[in-house]
Amino acid sequence: MDVLAVFVSTSFLKRIKTSHYKCEHCILQLRVEAFRDAASAMEQEKEILLEMIHNIQNSQDMRHISEGEREELNLTANRLMGRTLTVEVSVETIRNAQQQESLLHATKMIDEIVSKLLDDLEDAKMRLMSLYGACTSDVPAGPIDQKFQSVVIGCAIEDQKKIKRRLETLLRNLENSEKSITLLEHQKSSVRQSCNSKQD
């Protein structure tokens, strides 16, 4: 009876230790994923900060301030840009051969459109929107590039998120460019009207 009790006790302790190790393993796995998510969030924050600084440097509002203020703002922006670039954050994505090929293909498709931005801004914007529509679960406002969608599906989940973010950034920059062009055209029109009025 004593031998049986010892056996049961030993078996029970082994189960407890096994459960403990499994629990520790689960907690460690969660911490590793949380660590990667935090690093990924820092990567995104760096991208956002660099974009904000770039937008300030190229803002049309810079044209409406004094030269001294503009120089001061540029110095501050350059300093902030430099400090932001000193932060190095990199999250490596584990990919198999197929995912690597899909990522290269998706990147090439985006790069091809970006390389033709200056040739036809409106067409490039429409094509980028169709690529973005292929990356979102929301109902797209326009057509979806089915070929691009099939390529993106073959990418790793982390790469899918990065591709979507890149397209979002490109579309935002295009929108800002269009606003700048519209503002310049409006200013030119106002100047022409002013000149015509003086001639009359």
C-alpha cells in the first residue's frame, strides 16, 4: 500500500512538473510574439515620423513664411530626421522559398508603377488603388487587381502587412502631391486674373 502511495505521489508530481513546463513554454512563446509585435510597432512609428518630417519640409505652407522662419524650420526638420535615422529597428520575417518569391514579385509590381508616376500620375494612382484594394478586407471603392491579390496571398503574413502599409504611404503621398499641384494651379490662376485686371 505504501509502495502504491509513493508511485501515485511520484506520478502526480511528474504531471505537475510537465504542466508547469508547458505553462512556462506558453508564457515564453507569448512574450516572444509580444516582443516582435513591439519591435514591429517601432518600425512603423519610424516610418510615420520620417514621412511626417518629409511632409513638413515639402509643405506648401513653407512658401508663406519668412525666409528666416523657413530656414529655422528646415534646420529643425533636418535635425529631427537625423535623430530618427539613428534608431535602427529590424524585424526579420521567416519565409519559405515560395513566400520569398511572392514577396519579390509583389515588390516588382509596385516598383513598376512607381517608376511610371511622372509619366501619368492619374493612371498610376488608379493602378495603386487597385493594388491596395487587393490587400484590404474592406469593400474596395474601385476595381481589384486579381493577379496582385493572388501574389500577395502567397506572401508571409508580416510581408502582407508591410505591402499594405507601403501602398497606403504611396497613396497618401500622391494625394498630397495632387493637393500641391492644385494649389499651385490656383495660385497661377489668381496671378493671371490679377494681371488681367490691372491691364483692364
